[in-house]
Amino acid sequence: MNDKDSKKQLPTCLQQAGIENGVFSSSSLELREVPGTTVVRLHSLGNSEQLKTAVDEAGIELLQQTGQSSGQDPVVLCLRPKEYLLFSEQLEPEQLIEQLEPLIDPTETSLFNNSDGLGTFRLSGPGAPWLLSKLSGLDFTVGTEQGQHCTRTRMAHAAVVINYHQTGNDDSPFVFDLLFDRSLAKYIWDLLTASANHADDLVSAFGNAA
């Protein structure tokens, strides 16, 4: 049995919290847990242009502006200048780190595997931006017009990184991926599912946000 097969047999964030069904849907949205995702944090104190040029050799684009997001797999989220999250559903953490380690200066730039400490929920459907707007201080109904991007916010005091992106080719629908501390999985799941009916009502009253 290889490491990837072993990972698939480990309990997911929700399963560890006593929730076996990691899929929820209402009339306007779908929420699902995405288990086994890879999240690598890249943080540098060096020159941003030199870092970008070096990482380009691995085919990974480091955008410079906070809130920018690029790529499909891996997806690169710019949390702030010279700090990124690399998110993948296909690559193992070791694969990403092995690609990048030879290209960076370890005295200036660090790579951390955050995969085991974070959970991922995927929210889709016309009610998704209404729901996220209700639970945070940001207007996600306007954000859908910006194309792929990411942000950090709080939902009922819980810190969440949200990435708005396409999961497949350029014709696939956009989704919201929520990345959060693994220990908060049940809290955030309950928060989202309990508020879903309000998002349904907003879609019914005002239509799709996009």
C-alpha cells in the first residue's frame, strides 16, 4: 500500500468530528468536503521578482498582488506579498515541495506542508455567494464578477481562506473553496448548513448573484 492509498483511508475532518456524510445540498447550493487536499505554504523574505522568476521554472505562477489566485492544479493563492498557499487535489505535498526546493534559496524562503492541519469545503451554486456574504463582512456577490481570486476573512469569528476558481478547464463552473483550521470543521459545517435556507430565500428574492 502506498502513501496515497493510506491517506485515502484516514478519516476526513468531518469524520473525525463525528459527521459521516460530507455532502449537503439545498435548492440553491451544494456544500461538500474535499478530503485529502494538498496545501503547501511558501513564505519568502527575499526579492519578490527573483522568487517569481525562480518558481516559474516549475510552471507555477506567483502573482504579486494580495488576493490574486492563479492556476487550476496546483492553484496558487497570494495571501500577501511573498506569502502563498499552493493548493492541489492531484499532487502529493512531497511532489510540490520536491519541485520547488531546488529553485529557492532556503536562507530566504521556506516551504511548509500544511495539508494535515487544514480542511477544505467546496461551495457551489447560485446561493453560494449569498451565503458567504451573509456569514462574513465581504460582498461575495460582487466578487464573482472579478474572476479567479482569493481572500482571507472571518466567518462567525473563525478564520477562513476562500478561493474562487474553476476546478477543471476554462469551461467548468466557478466554485468557492474554503480552507480552515482542521479543528473547526464541524463548527464551520454547522454554520454553513444552518444558514443555507437564508441563501435559498435570497436567490428566490433577488436571483443569481453573478
